[in-house]
Amino acid sequence: FTDTQGSNSNYYSANLIQPIFRVDTWFQFSQGKALGEAAEAKFALSQQETIIRISNIYFNLLKAKKNLEVARLEEQSIKKQRDRTKRLYEEGVSSKSEFQEAQAFYDLARVSKIASEGQLEFAREAMISIIGDAPDIKDLNDDFPVSKPDPVEQDQWADLALANSFTLKASKLNATAARKNSQAKLASHFPDIDLVASITQNNSRGIVGFDPQNGATFGPNGIEQTRYSLEFNWPIVTGGLLHAERREANALAEQADQQELLTERFVIRDVKTKFTSVLTNLANVNARKASLESSNFALKATMVGYEENTRNIVDLLNAEKNYFSAQRDLIAAKYDYIISTLELKLASGILSPADIYEISGYLDS
């Protein structure tokens, strides 16, 4: 702005630039979109892993609770035999060695109960560390189905994993982002085209006329210009930095591709391993059920033999110990089967809260 002896002028100029052709920016946008989707896949995977973690803690607490119940029953049962043997020893009917054998079994039962109490406290503290409380937990009823996974073929689960695994999705999206970054670095050598709009206004106030009587006459005088143009910018020499960044981006893209391939192989191996684990735990549950029935039958037979003096106290206590041990094994096998089923769904990418709701439907009311 200038002002000289009654005349003044002002000048305004504005430029508007609209990019028309930016190849590297487009690839950077695609890269950001792929990274955003990869983050969503990782978040979904974290949700599934949280389901597994909470389920593990819950069933570990439930297992510890059931084991303590069995340990207390075992202690009470062996204590009865110990007290009976002690009475018979004091009456001179039984030998001292039989009483000492019974006492040893009773001491071991007490140790087992104390250890079970400790395990229950550890499991309860683990629950508290996650949810802030240790609520009264409920056991599964006998209606809970223990059956083969659906679908029943291993390859079908592998196909599910390839289509749904969030681990694999995140790896693929990271590889896509790395390729887009490599393309963006390459496109930095391409030309840029911009649409440029320029508006210029020049206003001035000066002498527009002269009268000998009145002197000079002042008035406004303005000029406004609007111009549109396309600007073409192509870097000819960019130096070694961009070339080094391009080589680095290509190497990272190749690394991401290899990581995607390794992740795919890992997912397939993992889901097949989890499928085998479910079948193994299923067979283990059925075997433990049969073992419990057999140990119960053996205990009853040993009791009869002990009453008829054909079996001694050690045989009876061993039979009781085997019976309670079979109960604990069945409890562990049942919960291991449930966790392995959930882990199979996690490996295949189809685990959801609905699976937990389905299990909770079999909890005792």
C-alpha cells in the first residue's frame, strides 16, 4: 500500500493450487488404507485372544475348585480307613504295619488337599487380576456335548483358516501396504501436474483530470486479472536419497511378501495341530470316563475282598487312591477338551462370543 500526495494504491494477489496428477500421493493413500484395515484385523484378533484368555482362567479356576472337592472326599475316605485300622490295631486284630500304611496314605491325602487349596487360591487370584473379582463359578452339567468338531475334516478347517484367520489377514494387508509404499517411492520420480488459479487486483487513486481553475481531479483506477494455468513439474535430478529409499522400500515389500507366505504356512499348521488336539482330548475324555468306571468297579471289588480277608489294607487304599485320581483326570480332560475346541476356532478365525454363550447354556443354574 502506498500513498503519495493525495494518490494511493493497493495491490492484492491470491494463488489457488489444486493437484491434478500425484501418483505417489495415491499410493500413499492406498498404503494408509491397507494399514488401517490391518490394524482392524489385529484388533479383532486381540478380541478373540481375550476370549481364550478369560476362558482359560475360568476353567482353571473351575478345575481347581473341583480338584479341591475331590481331594477333600479322598481325605475323608482314607481317614475313615485309617481310623478303622487304628482301632483294629489297638484291639490287637490288625498289625502295626497296616496302621502305619494307612497313616502314610492319609498323610499323602492331606498333602494333596493342601496343594489343591493352594492351586485354588492361585486360580482365584488370576481371575481377580483380570476382572477385579472372583465370583461364584458354576460347573458344566452332564448335558454338555463332547463330540467331534464340526466340520469333521481337517482340510475343511484349514480352508476356514485361510478365509477367516485375522492373523493371516493382517499379514496380507501389511504386505499390501509395503507394496504400495514401494510404488509410492518409485512414483516420486514421476512428474506432478497442478491446476493453478491466480487472481490479481490493483487499485489506485490518482489524477484523472486537470482544470486550470480547480486544479487536479483525483479518482479511482483499478485493474483486476484472473489467470488459470497448468503447472508441470518433473524432477530431473533427485540425488541418491530417493534411490536409496526406493531400494529400501522394495526390500521391505519383498520381506513382507515372504512374511505373508510364512504366516500362511503357520496358520495352516496351527489349525491342523489344534484339530488333532481336539480329537486327542475327545478320545482322552472317553478314555477317562471308562477309567473312572473301571476304578469304581475295582474299588468295590477290593472292598469286598478286604471284608473277606482276601485283600489287605494297602490294596484297598490303593484302589481308593486310583478312584479319586481317575475323577481328577476326567475333570482335567473335560476342561482341556473345551479349551482345545475354542483354540481350534481361534486358529481358524471363527471364534466369537456366541461360542461362550453356547457353553454358558450348559452351566448349572
